[in-house]
Amino acid sequence: MMNADLPDQSARDQALDISKSFIVQAPAGSGKTALLALRYLKLLSVCEQPEQILAITFTKKAASEMRERILQTLYWAREIDSSKDVVSGQFEQHRLKIARDVLTKNKDNNWHLLENPSRLRVQTIDSFCFYLASQLPVLSRIGGNPQITEDVDQCFRDAIANILKQLDQDNRISDDLERVQIHLDNDLSRLEKLLMDLLYNRDQWLPHILEIGNSNEKARVYLQTCLEELVSESIAEAQRVLQPFAPAILGIANYALTNLKSEKPIQYAQLNQFSVIPKSDNKDRHIWRFILNLFLTKEGNWRRKVDVRNGFPTGDKADKEHQALCSLRKQQFVELKDELLKEDDLLSSLNYVRLLPDSSTDNQQWEFLTALTKVLTQLGSELLLSFRRFGLIDFIQTGAAARAALGCDTNPTDLTFVLDHNIQHILVDEFQDTSQLQLDILQQLTAGWEMGDERSLFLVGDALQSCYGFRNANVGLYLNIQQNGLPNIVVQPLLLSANFRSQAGIVNWVNEHFASAFPNKPNPSRGAVPYTHSIATKTADKNGGISTEIITYDKDERIAARETEAKLAIDHIKQLRKQGKVPSESIAILVRNRGHLEYIIRELHKSHISWESNDIDRMGDLQVVRDLLSLTKALLNPHDRLSWFSILRAPWLGLTTSDLHAVAQFGKNRSVWNTISQSHEIPNLSQNGAERLAQFVNNIAYSMRFRYQTSLRELVETTWNLLRGAAAIDTNREIACVNLYFDLLTKQEYAGGLNSLEQFQELVFDSFIPVQQKNLMNQTETPVQLLTMHKAKGLEFDHVIIPGLANPPRSDDKPLFVWHERINNHGQGRLLFAALSATGSNDDAMYALLRHEKQQKTLLENTRLLYIAITRAKISAKLLATVGLSDKNELQVSSKSLLSRIWRELEREANALSIVSLKSLMGGVDEEKQNEKNELPSPTPIKRVKTLKQLDDTELNYLTKLNQYTDSTDQYSDEQESNLTARIGEIIHQELEVYANNEGKSSYLKLLQTKKAYWSLQLRNATDSKQELSNSLEMISESIHRTLEDEDLNWIFDDNQEKSQSELSISSLHKGIIQNHLIDRTFIDKENVRWIIDYKSGKPNGDESEFIENQTKRHEAQLRRYKRLFEEMECRTTKMALLFTAIPKLVEIKHHQ
């Protein structure tokens, strides 16, 4: 049909047969998005309504890309028809025909797709789940209109606190909680942390826990059944592989047993001569242990040779015949072992059997497990209540709510019937990253489908690129459907092989190195994915390809090696850019985790190479942010000694260690602020320190005077400016972080302070540095992209550099509870779980097995992650690693590193692998390098501004007037009344801004009364009348309550609106003069209309309509100026409105009145 030259053209042709359902394996660079878009268009050409087709993706980017691809094809076809151009090529002609059919259908049925693209149902799984849940809020248990967010820690803490309160109560759950707590040696803080960790992954275990219910016996039966099934199927697999070798195995085993029984009759009394490979019965487990110990070492490797300790004596020297027999038996063992070595995955299978626990776990472990299942069930219920209290839900809860809204197979809801009627075709992208919950939703949507009803399911993914196990993605589900299909739908597997992305040198290298790195056979339970080869459609590039460079180092040279590795990466970038094309070609540095970029970023700065990153480095790593946090803490609490000493050390003051010591000694029993306020009395201060400290105290004294009288952001930002904090900033990224810090303060501020300083600090440390282009020394060069491998998925670059390949991952703490979602031989999901043994006890056998399962799944996912990283490259990829040397001068490649996944193949290379020692790269070693070699940090010099700049006259006059105003007790006047009205308006504006940005909207009004004291501080200088102050506070409270409780106005404050912003500051240039404007509220609604809303807090004294008319005339010109500014920046409909908070009412300004 299309391009007969493509090696997989037949599969691509089949994929466009919309009468059938498929699951498509689409490796990296195979053009799956184009295939999905083309099938979607083919479906559009035959369906009755566009909404009958549902396309689901897992990211907003993927959804946007698919929708854009569909629309671009339609625009392209329309342009071709209007220009009468001729399209050549079978593929383009076929694409044009499909697009023309859609345009005809669109015109005949008045769909208006190009004018209204929202009719294309291309959405993320999360947005689709929220749509389902919101249709039946009561049944789905989400209630109201909650906000979806990833930041639900406050809900987790609340749920855990509420369940732990029941420890002191007399009810059913208190006994179970007590049993769990005793198991952890009464360490309550540890229990809280372990429960917190479990809630992050509750979608993986909660559905199974809920199935078990609150019955101890039911829980035990379920767990026992799952365990027995695991043991039976695992041993059956080992039996199957060993059966062809049964005579040789049994002969060797019986020979060894005979000899061992003669030497140690008591130890081997239970064993008799073997006649068959043992079964999975408990009584045969000791036979399995004997055979496994015979062939495997304690470390789990094949035993190279045997001796008398294994039942293979050397024989009696006097008896030559017996000696020959002994030698023969040893030779037979080696030959048998060599044959077993050839069996793929047999070693891991036998090691797994060795780890299998007995089916009869001890009663204490069962009691703890059953108690824990009931505690976790109750915790899930408490979390639902917490979500409702805070008005928040996360994506996991959204999925669970969607599943509940659809009902079940035997009891579907009305929503299920409606969707069954409306949705005729479903397409799913990135299906390898689906979870069990998402699969349940898909199966429920298709439960009513029947053979021949002209519906279709199209699943596309690449099992080789499944890397989101930590988000509960289960590639085993993909493999299971690929092998067994779905219960009521025939799903045919298709395989794509053409690679349109990478040149042949890269594709061939990947094929050669990863074919053996991936397992040979699929294993849905463990997520073992066999490799599928790709075929390049681009010819090889002689200047491209893949090369590997390994730096070897001695035991104490790890840091120096990683710094050198970073320098090699930068040298490679410079070399690429010398080749001529690269200024316009993209370069990406991909790492396993953010920590691997520490030295890379440092070298990029040194070399003045522009770079960009997104979600790579966190704000908390920057000293300027830590200094701001210390400043915030110090201003909030004069008695926080650590924070005060931190700001005394910060660059804006920079006291030496000896001066800090002098301050500390002088003020042992006083606050630091009180101590430095008398800086002239502090003995032993250096002259420079005394001068700097006196100026610092003079500057910060103004801030201490206004604590809790102004907004926290204003207080901290003003203080930072007074201290000349900007003078200590060196880079654009620091500027971006400072601005973001102040924005976070605005969002988290509560009544002039912070509701939770600990949570704010956690938020700051977890926030990523905003995307900024750094070191713009050469604007003609494309900035280098810094990404984690997970974030790089779905992207492509001309050149890729992958450092840190030999770095081992962080070690995991032992969790309270481990689980493994296993798929049995019948394709059914089973949950196996075990608990951490009681403090002081050895690990439970089941716990050890499941930890092993997790480790094996991680290793398999590591292979896929490395495959993803390398296949991002179009022209070249550079692999870098630092590997330590053993005492025997051998390379020590960690088995947990990414490098280990392809090390066997790399060792066979001659041309593309370079191994070089650190010493040969470094040459001489100076004192600083010697410190690095010994892993001792070099001394860090004080960073501080050279001189503290005094406040200028303008600043002094302003602050003096402000102080006088604060202390003023002038009698009430008209000017004061005007000021009071303005202050009331400012407070209402401020509160509406805080509410619009607040994630916990449902709890906001409940806490509003607690802010009255803060408002009072802000108003106290605007009135001397207590009655007027009380009336003003009541007016503020009433206005805010009435506005926010009005359901017709809720949409205005929904921060999920596109480009939602409050108190937006914009500038314009008018007749050469810069004018600044502050817009109270603006956003783009679902109809793509820009709203500009101005808050008005005034209250009508007479006729309400007359008041509104006057206010509209007064402020219309200002709103129209705002409208013109936005119309210059964007092309969309813009509406203006006034929000009167005292009435409350939203009045749209449509024309001159």
C-alpha cells in the first residue's frame, strides 16, 4: 500500500484496518505517534460523531502532540486541495486520501473540527479519570469539586494522625495498631514514616487489601493461597527446564548423597535415594535444597568444581578403580553443569526456588500481617476523609474514584452504560506504562463490547521503554495482553521494526549490545521483556555512532574521577561544536538521577557553555536560597539562634568565625537580635566586624519594627534589599530562585507569618530551579539540555552524552511492608506481601523473597532505562563511566549500575571502548587535588560583599516617614478615613489573591477568623476608633465570606484555569515612558476567552444599580487599557469585568455605558 521498502510495512498496513483490534510493539523511533494519528483519522472518516473515538495518553505533552499531528494533517490536506498541488509517494497519497475523507465528513456533518478542535477526544488518563469521577461524585467518593494536586502530604499526615489517635481508644482497630507498634519496638515516629511511604504507593496494595476485608481468617487464606501458588508455579518452571537432564541430575545427586550419608549419617538421615525430580510439596523442599546446594554456591553462582565437602571424594589411593570412579563422577558433574549453563535463565530460576519460603509461615508473622492489613484498610478510609476536609485529591485517588464510578462487571453504573453507547473506538498510547487500576478502567469500558459490533481497541507501546515502575507502571500487564489478549476482545499483536530517528550506526550498535542484555523469554510476573530488533531507515554517519570511555581510579580517588569525567563530557561538547554543524544541532546530557550532574554543571559554568534544565536541580541546593530561608526564620523568631547566626555569616554581612564566637559568648542568655542591638558593647570583635555589624543592625532594625504588620513577602523582600542581598548573586539561576522563593512566600503566607515553617522549608527544598538559560555567552549556539533519563523519554536529540554509568543507585531503606503484584500462569493478578520482621529479629523468608523480586525488577528496568537514554540519539552518543580498581587491579563494575547491564558486550569491543586511568589524565597532583584524592574538602573561603552600603537619602527619608506614620496618633480626619478605606481594600485584595493561589480552598474560610488579629495590626494606624476598627474587620470578613461562598463566582478563583494569575504586574511603553499596571485577576476560561477582572471593595450607600453604574464609568477606561495590552500580546477574545466584593456581584463591561 504505502512504502514497500519499509521492513515492517505489512504491520503498518494492518494497523490501519479499523475493523480489528491490535496491540502494537513500537520500538524507539518507529513513528508510533504518526501511526496513532493516522488510525485516528481513519476512524474519524467512518464514525458518526468525533466524540465516539477516545484516545488516551499518559502525558499532556503526548496528548498535545497527537492532537497537533491530527490537526496538521487536516490543514495540510485542505491546503493541498486549494493549491491543486500534486502529492508524490504512496504514503503521502494514502495519508491525503484519509484526510480528505475526514474533511468531507466534517463538512457534510457540520462538525467544525478545525474551528472547534476540542471535539477531538484526545486526553491524558488522569484527565479522563477525573471526568469519570466527577460524573458520579457520591459513588466515586470524591465529593464536591476537589482540586487535583501532587502535593497532598498534609492529607497524608492528617490521616496518619487520626488513625494513631485510636491507639488510646477501646475499639477493634486499637488492638491491631498496638500489635503493629509493638512489632516496631514502640517507635512511633518510625511507624509514621513507614505509613507515609506506603500512602505514596497505595494504588499498588490498597485494592488487594480491600478485597481481603477485615477478617483475619480471610486475610490468612488469601495470603496462604497466593504463596502456595507462587511456590507451585516456580518449582514447576524449574522442573520443566531440568526434566531433560533428569537422569544425569539424579545420578550425580544420588552419588553425592551416598557419600555424604556415609560421612554424616545424622545430618542427611531424612534424605533417601532420588528417583524423580522433586515436586513442589512441602515434604520435598529439603530435596530441592540438597540439589540446589550441590550445583550452586552460597552466592548463587554455578559451582565450578566439587570436592569431598559436596560428596565427591578423591578416592582411595590404594584402590585405583575407586579413584577412577571418583574422577569420572567429578568429570560428569562438570559436563552436566556446562550443559545446564546453556539453558537461558535457569540460574535465576534455581536461585529463585532457593529463596522460596515454606508455605507455613509462623503464627507471629501471620498475626502481624493480618493486623497490618486491617490498619491499612482503616488508613485508606481516613485518607478519604482527609481529602474531603482539605478539598484535595491526588492522581491515585482520581483513578480509584473513576474505577468506582464505573461500577463492576456484575453491577455497572448508568455512567458505564452511557459510555458504552457513546464510545465506539479506543486508542491508548504508551500502553507499556499502564497500571492495574488503569487496565481495570479500560476493561470496564469495553466490558459490553461484543464480536462483530464494529468497535475497536488499539493499544500502542514499547515494552522496552517501560521505566515507571516507581509510579506503579506494570509492563507485565502489557506482556500479558500481548500473549493472552483480553477476555472479550481479540487483540492481535503487531511488531514495528523500522527506525526513522537514528542513523544506522546507532541502531546496529543498540541491536548488538542490548539483544543479550534483555531476557530471552517474557515473564509478565517479573516484567522481563525480550529484545526486539530495529532496522535503520537512515544510512550510517561516519562522524556519528556510539563510543564509550571509562576512567579507572584507585580506592581514594572517586571524587577526582567524577570531576575528570565531567571535564571529558565538556571536552566532548567542545569537540562536537568544532565539527561545524553543531551550533544548530541539539546536545543533551542524560543522567540516571540529578546527583550525577553536580560536577557537570560546575564544568559548564567554568566553560561558559549555555545550558537549560527542567526539574533537575532543586532550589534548596543553592546557598542564596538557604540564606533567604534563614532570614525568614530570623525575622519570624528573634530567638532562633541558628538562623540568626546563619544570617550573620551570610554574604551581606559575612562575619568571621572569631567574630561569630564573640557574639555568641556575649549573648549566651539573650536572643541574638538583642545581643547585636548592643554591638558596641561586644568585646573581642574585630574592627571590621564591628563596623559591618553596626551597619547591619541599622539596616535590619526597620524590618524588626514592622514584623507581623505587613505581608511576610514584603517584609522579607524589603529586608533582603536593605541588606543588599542582590549584590551577592552571581548567576541568572540564582535570580530566578530568589524570585521563586518570594512567590512561594506569597502562596504560603498566613496572617503575616507561616502556618507551618517546617512544611514551607520542605516546599522550598523540594522546588526545582525554574527553567532558565544560563551563561548566554554565545547566543548563536543551541543550549545543552540537562535531563534525567526518565524525563528524556519521548524526546530526541542529535547528540547524547551519558555520564555516571558506573555510579550505583542510592541504597533503599527496609520498608515496613513489601509487596509484589504477580501475574500467575493464567494471567490473573495476585498480591504477595510480607512485613518487616520485629525489631531485633532476622528477616522473614517471604520478606527476603519479595525484596529480591523488587531488586530483580529494578535490574530489568535499569536495562530498559539505559536503552531509552541511548536511543534518544540521532547522530551520536557518548557513554562515560568511572570505575574503581580492586587490590588486584581489576575493574569493579557494580552489578546495580547501568554499565553492568551491557558490560559483557562492551568488553568485547576493541574500537569503540576506551579505558584510561585517572592518573594518566590528571598528571601532577597539587595540594587541592591531594585533598580531593583523600576525599577531604578544600577550605571554603568566606563569600561576602566587600563593603556594606549605607542606606541612601531616599531610603532613609522613606523609612523615617514610615516610622513616623507608624507612631502617629493624629486625630481622625477625612484623609485618615480615605486611608482606612484603602487599607480595607488592600486586605480584601490580598486575601482574594491568597485564596486563588491556595490549594486547600475548602479549609480556607474555616481559618479566616484567625486572621482578624493580623488585619487589626494592618489597620491600627488608619483609625483610632475601636468601634470603627471592629466594623472594618467585620466588613472585611463579611465581604470575603460572601464572595467566596457564592457558587456563581467560584470559577473566578479556580487556579486550574489556563494562565491563571492574581495581582499580575505588566508594563507598557507610552510616549517613551514606562507605565506599570497591576491586574487583580486574569485567566483564560474553557472557551479560550481571556478574562480581566478588577476587584472593588466599596459598599453602596444607596441604590445598588446606581452604585454599579458609577463604578463602571469610573473604571472602564482602566480596564480597556488592560484589554489593549493583552490584545497586543495574544490573539483571542477578551472580556472585562468588575467584581464587587461587598454585594457580591460580577459585572461584565461589554460596551461604553
